[in-house]
Amino acid sequence: MKRYMPEMTNLQVREYMEGGGRMVLVPVGSTEDHGDHGPLWTDVYIPLEVCKRAAEELDALVGPPVPFGLAPDHRGASGIVYVRLETFVSLLRDICVTLAEAGFERIALVNGHYVNSWAMQYAAAQMFDELPQGVRVYPFPYWQGLKPEEAEAYLSGSAGLHANVGETSAVLAIDEGLVDMERVRDFVPEFEGFANHPLALLDPVFLSTPGSFWALLEEGGGVWGNPSESTVEKGEQFLQWGATSVVNLVRDMEKLHDRIAPRYDRFRQPRE
């Protein structure tokens, strides 16, 4: 059966719901630079593909992707499109409320862009009282459930964090025509202290300073890592690991919510 909502008819979605289906996976990404070789929609294509691969095992549909996120740290790069925090939170709220109105009870917001993550969690908390009791929103990045060795290989301080071997390989596996491997160049930024604490400065510097991420990576065209090592085979592996991560995370979140929902539902404050 079809599971990607933009390619389904109203009738097909209704038949899914009538069959007991209640879950939708919504890919959330960003339109931004990914080196001279990668598409601006890298952070959209990857979570979309991961969701498509995870959907059948979860008996879920895949909603339209959200291509605009929080990327002020990329200011200065060509082609980026980002929105304000208030806009992003409101957009996610409207998407989830309308999906709930349509009968979906489990809405997984599957992130493909690091900076979005904290705002997605905040958005879920803000809409909590507006959603009908029993409707749950699960906001998380697709890589959250990767095993340590999987993350180390494709998305880490050592493997690189942007337009790297993991992201580039994944897009190659989705559609080789989206990547210009003739323009690939490797780049690893260097600055004091970061080698010992590869993630320590991400939030306090890049999330709070517009243009800072691009300033760091401009010399390499937005690359952080070694995309020259990318292959379709590596991309297939990374995408499958990402899909398994999503499946496991959703199932584990479901179990935890089942356990604590009777207690936290006491604190709901329904809005007029």
C-alpha cells in the first residue's frame, strides 16, 4: 500500500484510518548549504527517505516534509531559506493540530537538521494542552537512536558533522543525480579546544550567533568532514540504520508514554 501522503488520495488516507492506522511520520528539515556538491535539501531528503523506510514496520503514513527550519547560523551561504523561531513553532503546532483533527493519534516529527531539535521539543510542549487527550507528539532527530559505533562512522566529531561522508552518501543512495561528486572537497575546521570536546561549542556558539557556522565552514564551502569517501553503499547502510533508529525510538517512546501518561494527564490545562 502507499504510505507517502503527498502521493495518496483522500480516499486512500481514509482507508488507512478505517483500517486502524493512526500514526504519521513528518520529516522536518532545512533548506541550506551542503558543500559545493550537495543539494540544499539534504536535510529534507534524508529524513524523508528514512521515514519512508520506517513507515511499513510502524504501520505509519509519511506526511509532507517541512523544508524550512532554524538555520540562522548558516547566514551568508547562498540559497539558504530559514524561518524565525516563532514561525517554526507555530508551523509545527498548526501541522500537528490539523493532523490530530484528521484522526491521527501518534505524530512523529522526525528531524534531519540539528538546530531544529530543541525547538521541536519546545513546540511539542507548547501544543500539549491544545491536543486531544490521547494524541501524542514525538519530536526527535532520526540519528538519536543510532548505536554509538554507527554514529561514530557517519555523523560524529571524527566523521564530520555537515555535508560529510554520512550525509553525502545518503543522498547518493537516494538519487545519485542530486550530488556533484566532481565538486567534492574535504574540509575539517580547526580551532583551539575543539578536538578534545568536539560537540561542546555547538549549542553555546552556533545556536546563538547568526552566521557563525558558515563563518567556520566557508573556506570549505560548508563541508565538515570527508565527503570524498562517500559511496552509494555507505549511504544505503546509513539510511537503513537511520530507519531502524526511528522504529526503535518510536516504539520505546510509546512504551514510556504508556507507562507515565495516566500520571501526567492529570496536569493537563485545556485551553478555551
